Amino acid sequence: MPEIHAKFTIGEEHDGGRADAVLGTLLDISRSTAASWCAEGWLTRAGKPVAKSDRLRTGDIVAADVPELPDPLAVVVEPIDDLKILGDDEHFVVIDKPVGVAAHPSPGWVGPTVVGGLAAAGYRISTSGAGERQGIVHRLDVGTSGVMVVAKTEHAYNVLKQAFRDRTVEKEYHALVQGLPDPLEGTIDAPIGRHPGHDWRFAVIDDGRDSVTHYKVLEAFGRASLVEVHLETGRTHQIRVHFSALRHPCAGDLTYGADPRLAAELGLTRQWLHARKLGFTHPGTGNWVEYESAYPQDLQYALDALERGDV
């Protein structure tokens, strides 16, 4: 992105608006990008940095002095040492995504990506998707590990995208949640949308999008329970938000209310949430295929500690 040096006089139509929302509109950038530029001090009013939550008033003069920035959507080709391949044919590649890896580049993310890791491993993905998300038909959070499929061809891309839209893909997750859910097996049907007070969080809200989660307790340990989760919908942070709303947040998920003391005792630095199994109709043969991912070391360590009664 080239340098930006500009001044804006706030008009009546933006009087009282939040700085990140107003400046995002005026600069033609996302609200989250405007918020990050505020945090960097690149947006000022009367010589003082504008905070993202500041209210702007008619007649305010805001200056933007933004240095040249690298393209946030550029794919950085870099190997990912612990990226495991669970399945690979001419139509798709199924990976075991490690924690700390994003599905694709996005503004604000500077770490490794599945797209870049596959490119570094010699995979050539050719689909109509945007350049930074070639072959991506679904995503896992950066802090969530497990099985994920990436389409290689245009045909597989279209078929798999439709399968996710039609909810014919079987997505099984395992989560370690605090306490013991009651009932031990059930469905959480609660709409999810952006948190009204925190742009980077989601919450159960009345006007949110339809969100349905099915769960079953596999094992209870007292302070935490291992649950099997099946998603009927695929909202951002869905499992984390739904269990937090039940007051049984995923262990280690400090963003959604988990107990930091339990996280420390379990050695967790992220939410205990793993995409355990993925099943779908093969876009080439029409046969049903399933792939499964074992727990990574950090999640297994926490589970072992609970099983031994150390926590």
C-alpha cells in the first residue's frame, strides 16, 4: 500500500461517529484497519493521536500520515515444519493444520498461512478464489488445530464450496470445556454476531446469524469436560462463543472467559479446541471420504494431566 498523506474535515453526516468507523469510510479501508492505524498513531486530530473509540465532531480536522505498507494480502511462501498431509490426490489436499497458522493472509496477520505453507511444499492450487485464498473452502481459527481440506482444482473448489454451503460436510471437533455441561448431550441453537462492545469478539445476540452446535460429553474430569462437537453451521468462533454463552468456555480460551488459573495448570496458551474429523463427498469419485487428526502435543498434555488427577 502506498504512503497516504491527507486531511479530512468531518462533516455533519459523521458528527458523533466513532473514529474507526468514520475514518474507515473516509479512507476507504476496513474499520479494523482504521483501528490499527489509530493504534499506530498515524491518524491525528489537532496534532494528537485519535483513539479508535473517540467520537468525531463536525468541523474536526483529521490528518492521515500513513507510511508505505506491505500488501496485507500478499502470499508469503514459507515452509511450515509441522504441517502434516493427511490426504492428497488430484482434486484436493487434506492437512493437519498446526496452531498458530492462519488459513490465508488477511490484514493484521503477519504469521504463517496454509496457502503459503502449501506453496512452499510445492503444491500448485488453481481456482477462481481470490489470489490470497486459493483453494480455501473453509477455515480454522489461528488458535485452532486440526483437519482442513484445500481444493486443488476449479471443479473441486466449486463442489466443496457448495458442500459446505449445503451443510453436507461432517465436521467433528473435540473441545475441553470448563465444568460439566448440563445436559450431557444437547444442541445449542443461538444466533451469533459481532460483540457490540468488542470488534474482535463475537457473541450470542438477538439479531445475529443462525448458529447451531450439537455436543456430547465424552468424559468428565470435574473441573473440565471433554466434549465431541458437530457443527450444523460454520460461524466465526462458533464453538467458543456457544460454550462461553453456556458458561462453560473452552479451557484456555481467555478471550471468551476461561479461567486463567486453570489454563496455567493445564499448560495451555490457547483454547483447547481441535478439528478432530472431516468427512465429505469426494468431488471426483462421489464416494464418502473421512480424515482424522490426532491431538497435538499441547492438548494431549492437558488431557493427560486431567486424567492423572494432577489438576
